[in-house]
Amino acid sequence: MDNAAIADVFDEMAQLLEFRGENPFRIRAYTNGSKAIRELDESVAAILADPERDLSKVPGIGKTLAEKSKVLVETGSLPQLETLRKEIPEVVIQMARIPGLGAKKAVKLQQELALESLGDLRKACHEDKISSLKGFGAKTQAAILDGLSIAEAAAARIYWCDADELAASIGRHMESCKVISKMQWAGSYRRGRETVGDLDLLVVADDHAAVMDHLEAYHSHSQTIVRGDTKISIRVGKSFQVDMRVVEADQFGAALQYFTGSQAHNIHTRRLAKEQGLKINEYGVFQLDDESRVAGSTEQDVYAAIGLPWIAPELREDRREFEAAASGTLPELIETEDVIGDLHMHTNATDGTATIREMADAAIARGLQYIAITDHSKRVSMAMGLDEKRLREQWKAIDEIRSEYDGRLTILKGIECDILERGGMDLADDCLAEADWVLASIHYGQKQPRDQITERILGAIENPHVSCIAHPTGRLINRRPPYDVDMDAVMTAAKKHGTFMELNANPARLDLNDLHLAAAKRMGIPIVISTDAHSIDGLGVMQYGIKQARRGGLTKADVANTRPWSEWTK
């Protein structure tokens, strides 16, 4: 069982224990354990297999969860979870994903109305059955209807990072199949969509039956949905679908282009082909008049057949990529190794798990040249946010250790300063003026009216001490929608005042989204891609921010933290 699957089990345990009203400390232990495992840059199985290693010593895991991880790796299941699943219907779990509903109300709704699906819940809302229940009312019913789409998306799609881990796991399994000569993932996963509904695998293989047998032998295979001569669909885990198509070698490029999509991109491609007397499908490129084959073995050949260079998968959304391809202006998209600084991270002074030194050493190990320590400000009391006195003490500590890192790493004195609900910054200007790097962010008052939230952010942008707006829309993918903010006004102000905009690489945030990134690029607003790491392993999420940046068409030149810090201070 891979890390993502183990983390999913612990998340589900925490959720189900919350439904039962269990001890909050026990629930938090599972939540923390899930986060710790999800952020590991090596497999739990590898740690368990090493007699010199102790999984329980990994921060956030401990003895109990280490033992449960061992059971999961060895057996693929956890008896305690199976027991809880029998007690709590799946629909209750799905309902709890509706913003603002919560576990207790989800349980009550299911019991009162005998709901079996989210469809039943939607029907109950439309029939006005919820507003009459004690403790709910018309406003709650309306909020449930508004939030149902988020719950339904969460039930159907997984984060790209989890799809990536699953694809890597299946890929390793399939590599041992000797009849495969070529293999590539396609679909929304290849395009880097922030959530993925299923995985699409294309292979060239001498023996169709053998390669399908091999896929069915994958350790998490739970069901074969359909199996034919050239396509097989299976489920892994509880419900996630994986499709595999076996194609001929001379069709592979055409199939890869076709099944990568997007649909809008493919429609545009076919239209261009038709204008040139050609047709494109998953089997190849053909002359319209005599059906003779023109191309198909590689994607490069497919695009060349219609007079275009190869287009990176992340750009294939029919958002001006064809114009750029035709004019020779396709961007050279940013790569992970281009980033040399990380300007958003937390330590154990607030809600992180590592010291400044530990974060600095981990940054060096990842090849970074500079970092900013940006713990929370005092408004975030649940994270023990820093007031001016504690912040200056932290900055003094940074000053004292900087010499240890001379020539290896520049450590910047930073802060993630809250934008208060009433407007203005959480810390005094004379304190912020002493910082090397100031992030401004919203954590409270996220449901305020559009004008109010926009004005709060604009006020931060206008503050001369604010360097960058962190996670600018506040969304949590599949869990919380972005707050209602006028991003056009925000970006116009950022451009005017020279304020950076953050792309938060946390896979649950990826905030800014790809469209906002494309707009920032068009306006010439520099982007900073940051991890928002709360542990040393959290520094590893940079790759997800890079994938999102590529979808926005960003190059190395569009991202500020690809430049040495010395260039920032000129």
C-alpha cells in the first residue's frame, strides 16, 4: 500500500471517529499522521523494511500509527476501519464534505430522511424537506444546495498529487510486464488538472491478454468493470477507475494526442486538419480523399502534419495555444529545477513541526539558495501566531544563525501577516518594516461580501511593507470555494504597486488557479511559487505548484523565485 492510500485510510479513520464523537486528541492524531505520511518523500514501506529506521520517530506519526501503517502495508486493510465503515454509511461521509454541514448534522440528516445518496439529499432540498427539520431551517437548506456540487466533486475526483502517486505505483507495476514496448499516461492527469476523475493508460504490447492480466494483478485492483480486446477498465481501492488501451505502434502518437485531450483542444485540432484536407482521430492522421495514412506514431508527427510544433499537454485547453503555436511563440514552460528559493514556510514557533535550522538544512538538501521563515501572526491564535515581541525574538535568532549558512543558504526574516477582518494588518507597520519578506493573507472573515474582502486585500497591497499576497483566493479544492473577491481589481492593484502574487503549491490549494496565473502573466505581474511547508517534507510540494504554473503558461522568467536573492535587492 502506497503513502497516499495509507494517508487516505487515516483521514477516513479521523472522519469516522469524529462522527462517533470520539476523543478529539485521538482524531487529531490520525489527521496529523495522515498529513505526515502524505508529505513524506519516501515510501512508508521502505522505512518499515529498513531495520535501521523507526517509522514511529517520524514527527506526527508515533507508535500507534506506525503499527497501523505496518498492518496496512502488510495486509492492505485495517480491521478498525472496516468496523467503522459498517457503522457509518458512505453517504454520511459524502455529506460531511458540504461546507458548513459537519459530521453531526450529516448523521442527523441521514437518520431523519433515510438518505442513501447525494442525489437523495438534493431531492430532499428541492422538496423542501430539510428546512422543516429541527436545527436546520431555510438558510441551511439553501447552503446545502449551494455546497452539494463541492461534495459531489470531492466524491468523484482526487487531487492531482494523489493521482500522480497512484500513476507512479501502477507504472512501476506495469514496467515489469515484458510484453509492453511503450507506455504513457494520458487524460486530465497528463494535462495536470488539479483534480483527476480517472486515469488513462496507453500501451503498445505484443500480447493484449497478457498485459490486461498484468493490470488486473495490481495489488489494489478491486473490480474489473469491462474487459475487451483492446481496452480494460478496472477499479482500484474503493472506487477509482483506471482505463488501459492497447494500441498499435503506428497509432501510439495519435492515440496519445487524442486521449490526452482536452475535448476543446481536440475539436480545434480536427478543425485545422479538415481545413488542410486531413482528418485526425485516435488511429492517426489521414488524407480525406483517399484515406492514406499521413502520421500517427508520435505526437510530434501528428502536430507537424497540420503545420504546428508539439504543444505541451498542460496547455491543451484551447486557450490560445494554437495561436502561439502558429506564430512560433509557445512558451518554454517552467521546470521544478528552475526554482531556487521558497518564500513561505512555517516552523515550530507556530503550527509547523520543525525548527528554523531543520527547515534550512532541508532546503539546502533540496538545492535551494534562499528561504523565508514566515510563521503566522498573532491573529491566528489557534496556531500560536506571533505578536511583535515574539516575532522580533525569532528574527534575532535568525540573525544569530545566518553566519552558519554563509555561502550555502540565505535565510530571510519573514512573516505571514493576517489581513484583519476590519481591514489593516495584524502587526504594526514599524515591525513589518524590519522584515525582509512580508506575506499578507486572509484566514478569517472569508464569507464577507465581495466589496469588503476585496478592499481588505487592496489595503494590504497598498501597504508599502507587504511583499506578496499569499493564497489570494483562499480556496481549498473540493472542500472550500474561493472567497468572493474581485481578482481583476486585485491584480490591477498588484501591478500598480509592484506586489507579488503567490501560487501556493499545497496540492489542496494550488492558489492561484491556472486562469489567474495566465492573467498575471499577461499583465506582467511576477508570481512567487511557494510551498507553505509546515514540515521539512512539506518542502516537497513545490512540484505541484510547478505543474499548476505550467498550466498557466508560466516560464522561468515569469516566476520571481527562479532568480537569485541578490537580484531582488538591487
